Amino acid sequence: MSVTVVVVVLLAAVLHATWNALAHSTDDTLAGFVLLNLGSLACALPLVVFAPPPDPAAWPFIAASVCLQSAYQVFLLQAYRLGEFGQVYPLARGTSPWVVAILSATVLGHPLPPAQWAGVLALSLGLVVLTLAHGVPGRGHLPALAAAFATGLMIAAYTVVDGTGVRHADTVLGYIGWEFMLQALPLPLYALARHRRALPPRLRAAGVRALAGGALSAIAYGLVVWAQNREPANLPAIAALRETSIVLAAVIGTVVFHERFGRVRLVASGLVVAGIVLLELVGRA
């Protein structure tokens, strides 16, 4: 990859970990996620207005992706409400490539080469260590871990849908714009219908951090798409490099949120990233 693309993807990884940290840091999680969606919506509207609309063949994929991303937000909201950032973020991000690899080998009939099986093992071990970093989770921790795992399943699902749908759209920017706009609406509309007049004061109390987080989310996704279009031959390398956000998130969990980290969680995060590199980069070389 060119130096420019490497820098852009690393910046996207930093922004991704940062907006997730902002989401986790909001005391009122629902209000924070509403503002995140509004910030994402603000970034999507210019694309909807100025980019060409997607081809009709892409709309079923956009609809499916919107449903999956809405479910992803619900699970992520629950994970951050219940669990530690340094634990649930790596679990959510690391689950997706692991699930896609297993399904590819067992359901789709695409056997994995040895390097990718090594990646699956490294990822699995890293996720287990992350989950058990401070002993066997009690019942109080299980809902957070379950929500993080479900978040990873949704990431895997919408990744597959978007990877197929964008090829039918004839416009990457138009696809991104409409998808971001539509997936940003359900949660704010639900919150408005549920809380009505009580919602605006909660949004003001949540502050601009969550709103900025939504903008960072859209920018991070746009940077990755730009990099993928700039160097399509390096898609596996770009995907692997982006997941360095897992290690950064573990560090943020320790420095910002004062969560217990230590060598065990550092090694576990490194195993997750190493597994993703083997799956996305070495295994497809």
C-alpha cells in the first residue's frame, strides 16, 4: 500500500476507536446514541443531495443493511451500557471476521488455507482471553458480553450485505449517503416517540461529544471506503490495518476510563489483531 493509504486507514482506525469511546463515555446512553445518529445524518445529507442515486438493484441491499445496522446499534448501545469499553469493543470488532471465516468454511464451502485457520485460532484464543481476563464472568457480566457478541454478528452480516450491494449501486458515495441517512433515522425516531418532550433536555445534557462522535463515525467509514477505492487490490490489507483500532480501544479503556488492563488484556488484544491480519492479509495473499 502507498504511504497515503496507510496513513488514511490508520486515521480511520483512530477515529473509529474514538467515536466508540465517546459513545461509551456518555452517561445517558440512549441520548448519546441519538446524537451520534444525528451527527452521522448531517454528514450523509450532502452525499444524498450531490452524489448520484444508487441503481435500483442496490436498494434491497440498502434496506437489508439499514435493518442490520439498526440492530447493530441496539446491541452496541446495550454493550456499552452494561460492560467495560476495553472488553466489549474488542469482542464486538473481533467477532465479525471470525464468524465470516467460519461460515465461509462450513456453510459456503470455501475451505480455508492453513494461514487462515491459524488466524481463526488466534482470534478465538484472543477473544476467550479477553472474556476471561479477570476470571470467569458472573451472571452480571454475561449480558454485556452477549450484547458485544451480537454486535459482532451484526457487523459480519452488514459487511457482507454492503460488500455485495455497493457493487450493484454504480455509485459508492450515493450508496454510502443513502445508507447512512436511512440507518441514522430509526433510533432517533424511536427515542422521540418513546420519550417525547423529555428527549430534548436529555440531548442537551448529553452534550456535543456524542454529536461529534456521529460525525467521526461517518468520516471514519468514508476514509475506509476511499482507501478501498484508491487501492482495490489491497482490500485485505486495508481491512486488517483498520482493526488496529482494537488495540487502541484497549489503551483508551485503561487511560481514559481507568479500566483494569494489564498484560493479559494487552496480549489478548494483540492476538485478536494478529488473527485478523492472518485472516484478511496473509490468508488471501
